[in-house]
Amino acid sequence: MELRRCGHRHGVVASLGLLLACGDAESTGDAGVSPASERCDFSLMAGSVETSKSGVSIELVQTEPDPPARFLNDWRIRLDAEALDSTSGADLDVEPFMPAHGHGAGTPVTVHDMEDDGLYDLQGLNLWMGGHWEVRIGFKVADLSDRVVFDVCIPD
């Protein structure tokens, strides 16, 4: 069998194939940059309220920075005192989660019970990557366990 040399045509075809397979940073999502399909166009502001399936509301009272941004964020939330006998001493589990990538923040969130009208401070929400995050806040008060999810859009 004889191999014929086709010159640079194979190189051009191979290069074109690599370009099509690899795409660019916009379509593949370099570290810390979300692909266009994951970009979001909403923002979460203080005063936002989410309600659990059991009817308990959590209000986002304050964020630092405001609106939430990349890297470390601190939130103050209020657990609905009217729906519960006691909101002080509730067990909270806070998980920042990026659904499109299937990962969390990798660092724990510190929860401080302010022991005043259902207020809790959440420190160290590490929203380290631009794109859509879910901040999942699970709570347990007496015999009731439930959760709410705040959707957060972090700009690149």
C-alpha cells in the first residue's frame, strides 16, 4: 500500500476539527466563568422572601455585599415567627450549591442565632464562581423540618 502525501491539507482539516471540538471559553466554561447557557439575568435583593412547603417563610433581611457578589457574602435572614411557636434556637443548615455544575461552595457557612425575632446571621457564603447558585436553607424547629431555596445570580 502506498501512502500519498497531501501536503498541508491534513493539518488544516485536523486544526479545524480541533477548533470545532474544543470551542471557546464562552461555550466550555473556563474555571470561574460560566457558559452562556448557565448565565442568569436576575438579582437577589434584601427583602426577598421564600416560603417552604410547610408554609414557613424566610426573609432575606440584609446582604453584604448588596446585591450578592462573587466570593464571600454575609446574610441576615428572618425565620417567620408567626408560623412557628419559637424561632430562637432553630437548627439551620445552609448550603450554597451550583446546580449546573453539581457542586457546592466547598466551605461551611457559619450560622449565628441572633436570639431576636427569628434573626440569624449567615457568614461566609462562598459564591466563588459566576452563574446561578441556590442557597439552600434547611431548618428544624421542634418537630418541623423543611427548607427554602434562594436563587442567586452571581455576575462573572
